[in-house]
Amino acid sequence: MTTTDERTVAAPPLRRNRDFLLLWTGNWLQFFGSRMGGVCYPLLALQISGGSARAVGLASAAAVLPFAVVQLPAGVLVDRWDRRTVMRVCALGRALVLGALAAAAFLDALSVGALLALIAADVSLTIVANLAERAAVRTVVPASQLTAALSQNEARVRVAGLLGGPAGTVLFTWARWSPYLGAAVGSLAAAVGLRFIKADFRPPARAEHRRIRDDLADAVRWLRGQHVLRAVLPVVTLAAVLLQVVQLALVVILVKEQGHPESTVGLVLGISGCGGVLGALTARWWMARFSMPALLLGGLALWAGLMTGMALVSGPVLLGVLFAVMNAVGAVFGVATAVFQMTTTPEELQGRVAALAGLVTAAGSTGGAFGAGSLLAAWGGTRSLLAAAGGMALLALTGALVPAVRRAHHAEPPGAATPTEPPGAATPAEPPWAAGPPPGGGTGGQGGGPRRSRTPRPSPTSAPAPPPSETLPAPAPAPKTAPGFRYVPEFGHVPEFGHIPELMRAVEPVPAPTPRQGPSPEPQPGSASTLTP
């Protein structure tokens, strides 16, 4: 007998899951290349424009604009097309874009307009690939390992950010084309690795072709009907707005208000990056011990306290440690919300719902960056950080008052398949009555007699076992028998010798005789006891 729980336990660990390792490694190479190239885009724009600050601003805008333009159509395409094909095409496209950028930079033939176009193309392909990879994770890991898989994915992003930025700047200092050449090689390696994944990444078959607008409308309608997800999403978006204030205020406090050199910003970011990696690696431990509302509301309250401490302490080390704890909380928070979104979203809507959620949170981050600049100009770093801490505390209190947020819980993915057996191949749990007769051949009383045949086990295509509340009651004990008789459930009381003839199956069972003192009662004509074996 093979149940769903047994198949899940029997699944190999993630370190032995070949498809997951190929998917994880390929996307880590692309994340690392994105961090190397992304940190150098403003520097390259500054060089080729002759020091124009306007070119730096345009390069930053070209990296942000695709999140508003590309994300929703990309979610629809991810739900329509084979996700492995989408990821391979995006990886090959990024290799071509980054290779062209490296060649143009090497030949000193790169203009500002060409740079902006290449930046937009690189970021757009990255968005599509990330949505496809996020939806594909459920295909290569069972439900019980989804949290661990997403924790490793979050750690991958944190490590790429921690190492990719310094590596990119070092390579750019040596040769400005080298970060993009390295990123192109990483994308090409990712495309090759995706070729060897055996899992089927095709979305559920669709009966008709529809317009993108109609598919997006389906995702919006589904999201509107999810009270918990609809309540959690604004909380996450507002938290992203306030976190932008923290990141910009940190620079102002360190450099302008406390007078530290600019290099201390890198030190603080390095310390905080280590906290993010630690939080991502321990997210599964926290999620196993705390509910979703506790992680969500507790994380917001802890953020508020840490932000207050950052406004009151001085020195890059203390600020870095507090910011590291904030990043650790953010990593756990990110894994928990990702698991919640993926386990509550149907398979056919994974790309579109992730795109909608990403668009909303990206809009919050962008709006928070613009608002933080005005707030810092008016109030300074310390007061702005205290105001953001107050806003975060208010957000935690407001979230605690929303019933839908308090009801959030980690759900099992609807219809998620395990990698050890294809969907629909699960053998249903064996019902209690399928185990055959009770010990003793199903006959009460005395004597052995013939054993009844076992009830055949249900086939894999039979109906699933009823819930525990609907199981059959235990059979009643057999009534007492007179001397020389034994009780057979189907035939009543029969003599204690020989085998039951076929003729007995046509005879109606009679009630058990009442035992009494003295000799055995005379058998009645037509009863089972008058028949000779």
C-alpha cells in the first residue's frame, strides 16, 4: 500500500534531486550575472556619457520600467507555454544581449541609447525567466519539500547579491566589458543545464486560445475572491514602501549625519547581506514553529523595533548588525509569503498571480523610493527613520486587527504532484474493511471451520477511502451457541462438523436458539440443522 504521505517521505532529499539541482544552479548563475551587471549599469552610463548624471538616471529608469510593462504579459505567457522552453529562450536571449553589450563596450562602440535598450531587454528577459522558474519549482519538488526549496532559492538570491555586487565592481575596474561577458557565459551555462531536466514543465492543457486581457481578468477575479491573500498583499506592499525609507536613510545617517566615509556603506551592506543569507537558510525552522500570522505580524513589529534602534545608535558596525537582523527577518518573511502564495494558487494561475503580486510590490518599492527622497530632504535621516518605524508599528497593529490576516495559514498546494510518481498514480489508502476477516477465519464461537476469502484490495483507479468519520463500525460479537453448534454470520447456527455444502447458501439463516438447561432441543423441520452434510 502506497499513500501520498509515504510517497512524499520516500522522495529524495533536495541535494539528490537532479532536476531541482539543475534548475537551482542554472538560475543561480543568472542571478549572479544579473547582480554583477546591474551594479555596473550606472557606472557604464556615467563613463560613456562623459559624466552625465542624466544618463545615470536614465539607466536606472531603464532597469525599473520593465517591471511595470513586462510583468503582467509575462505572467500570462508563463501560464500558456512550456516553462522549460521559456526559461531556455530567456537564458539564450540574455546571453546574446549581454554578449552584445560586452562586445560594444570592448570596441568603444556603445552609445547611451543602445545601452538603455540593452538594459531594458536584459531586465525584461530576467523577469520572464524568474516567473517561469518560480512556477516550475512545484513540478520538481513534492509538497513537503516546497518550503525547503523556496528557502534555498531565497538564500541563492541573497548570496548572489552579497557576492555579485563586489565581484562586478572589481571586474568593471579591471575592464568595463568583463562583468557582462561573465554574465553572458553564466546565462549560456544555465540554458545548457535546463536541457537536461527531465520534469514536464508544460502547464495544464487549454481548450481554447484567449486574449491576454481575458487571462489577466481571470487572475484578478480569482485574487479578489481570496480574502486572505487580498488582505496580506497590501500589508506586504506598504512594508516595501517603508523599507525603501530605511535603505536610503541608512546612507544619509552614515555619510551625512555621522560623518563616516562612503566605504562604510559597503561594510554595512556586507554585514546585512550575511544576515539575509542566515535568515533564508533558517526560514524552514521558523515556519515549522510559528504560524503565518505570527511570522507576518511578528516580523513587522520586530522591524519597527529594529528601525527605532538604528535611529538611536551610532557607528557602522552596530548599524550593520541591526540591519543584518532586519534582513534575516525579511528573508524569513519572503519565504513564508512565497510559500503561502504558491500553495494557495492553482497551477494554471501561478504565473499570472505571481506577476500581479510582483507588480503591486514593485509599485510600492518605486513609490517608496520617490517618497523617501522627499522625506529625507525635509526631515533628515534620523527623524525619517523614526517616522518609518512608527509607520511599521502602525502597520503591524492594523494587520492584527484584520480577521483575514489572522486566518492566514500554510496550505498544501492544490493538486500538487510529487516527483516520485505521476499525478493520478497514487494508490488510495486501504480502507479498514479491506484487510479481510478478523483472526480466526471470521467465525466466532468455537471451532475452526473454513476461512472466508479476503476482500480484494481496491485498484489504483478505484474510489478513495472514506474519511475516518465514515469507516464501518466494528462487527458485533457472535451470539452464544448451543453445545454441538457454531455460529456462521451468513448461515446462522450450524453443526460442528464437516464443510458447509453449497445447498446451505440457499437456506435462510435462523435466529440463534435460546440456551436452556437439559437436553438439546429437537431440531425443527426445515432448519439448517436438519440438513445432512
